[in-house]
Amino acid sequence: MINKVTLIGNLGKDPEVRILDSGTKVAKFPMATNENYKDKSGEWQTKTEWHDVVLWRGLAEQAERQLKKGSLVYVEGKLTSRKYQDRDGNDRYITEIVARIIRSLDRKESGGMSSSFPSSDDDPFSGQDENVNNSGSQSSGNEPDEDDDLPF
């Protein structure tokens, strides 16, 4: 079974970082993605969807240092749902994206792409996927030949 989410969008506000009693850092931020389409009258419309993104440990630290409201980011992770009770004791449900990989897509002032993260020790799934390297790409050990002309 697969539970994988990939998004490209903008932060709705600066990451909110907390340190849990255990000393673990967690960051949260809302992220907006846009979909453009033509309505029945032929006019272009934009639909914005909001997503709650959660980052753990080293990813949370890096997001705190490198991201801010409006930042364009690539996020890859999994969907999680949880139930909690509000102050009045009412049950509430929330769906979040627990990020595993996040990359800033904002350009630096010099014109180059900004650095990306995570590093190898930032895996929130603590070793669930040993085939992920620092750049976040999958490595199966069976790398294709350089002459491979497949389009993917």
C-alpha cells in the first residue's frame, strides 16, 4: 500500500515551531496550492487548496531557519488524520501532511536555486526507507545505464 503526497505551493505563514517535553522539535505551517481552470463561460479561475504540513526534528529546525511566509516549496510526505478535543470538549478531526522531504524552490538573490533539505538524519520515519539518499531520490542499487534513453 502507498500513502504518498507531493505538493508544490506557498507557505501561508511562517513555520510555527514547538519543542515537545521529550526535546523533539516539531514545525507546522499552512501551505497553499493553486489549480487553474476555465469555467463554463470560458473565464480562467483559480482554486486554492490549503494543506497543514508538519515537520519533525531536523526538518523542523531547517524550516525554522530557511522558510518564511510566501516561500515556494516542494513537499513530499504522507497523509495522516487524527482526532482531538477542543477546549469545549468537542471532537475535532484534522488531516495533515507529515513531510519527509521538503525543498525550497525560491531563487537566491544570486539567481541560483537555494539549498534543499533534508539531510540523511532527518528521516521522520526513522529508517523505514533505507534507500533514500540526501537528495531525496530513490536508489534501488540497480541504477540504469547512462545511455538509457527512456523518457522517465
